[in-house]
Amino acid sequence: MAADLIDISQPLRSDMPYWPGDTPFETEPVWQIGPDCPVSVSRFGCSTHAGTHADAPSHYDADGAAIDALDLDPFLGPATLIDARAFGPVVTPEQLGPALPASVRRVLLRTWDRFPHAAWRDDFITLHPEAVSLLAERGARLVGVDAPSIDPRTAKRLHAHDAARAAGLRILEGLVLDHVAPGEYELIALPLRLAGLDASPVRAVLRRLAA
């Protein structure tokens, strides 16, 4: 990868952790290069929320737009990365406000000391809905987190997602930010054009801005 690009997406692999009860990532060879076959071709199956992914409004709103209907602009452009490891277990506006610039377009929050690639963990930091509203007030069009969700796994109502829907914020989840310093970057994290679906895996990268 080019020196000015930083990959912040999870590798999709068969032994990766996944949301309890959801679909694991699986692969299977279809064709393999050999005497009678000039190509290798594989099939894979997974949840729309596998690894690093973008949520569509239809994930948490029965009348919300599907992932292929979303404007791509929020997923591409200037982004502010904030170290939020000392926040939580629910990020509040009181915690977030002092770390947040007066004007932002996209905000990424690092919450893990070390991303849990080997096993699922329930103790991830989530967002208070008022913190989501604060992001919108500061001009954000997207919020991204290294947690698997901006709401707790056991939540019966997705209040942070609802706040994002009300504010028109797009959501990225499952980013890997261990190796990235806080600061300003360009984000590139385009969802696949999956017709009618509720989310999409993304290949998320940050581009270092010129000094």
C-alpha cells in the first residue's frame, strides 16, 4: 500500500470474531488452477455487517434507505481521528466536546487499546445519543468507531443509531485504529453497491494529509 495510505479495515477471514448469533465469514474454493483449469475462483458468505462495515438506515429503521441508495460523499473526505480510550463506557457529550473541533465533517473514535482480532468482546465503548447529536451540531456527516456497534450488544432500542438517523449521520463500525495517531486525515471507506441491503463491508483507508 502507498506510504500515504493507512489501512484501517479488518481482514475478512474464516476465524474472525463476529456478532453473537450473526453469520460467520466462510470461504470455499470453486475452481482451482490445474491441468484442466486456468483460473482460481472462490465463493464466500458473510453477514452484511462482517468486519469493518457501513450501516444503512434500513438496518435500524424499517423505512430507511438501503446501502445502495446512499450518497457516497459522507464516506469520502476529511476526517478527524480522536483518541477516546479514556472515555466511556458510554461516550458522553461532556467527554467528547473538549476533544472535538468546532467544525468537523467526519469523526473517527478510537476506543480499544488493542483491537480484539482473536475473540469477540462485549465490553466495547458505545456512544450516548446526545454525543451523536453533538457530532451533528459540529457539522459531522459520518461517525466511525472501532467498536462493533455504537449501541450496546444487549440494547433493545438503538438510541445512538436513532440519533444518527435523526441527524442524517452515516455510521462506520469495526474500524482498526490501533496504529493511527489522532489527527486530521482523508477517509476513503466506500460501501459496496448491494441492492436493497442493510449494510456493507468496506475497505477503509486513511490518507495522510500533506503538511
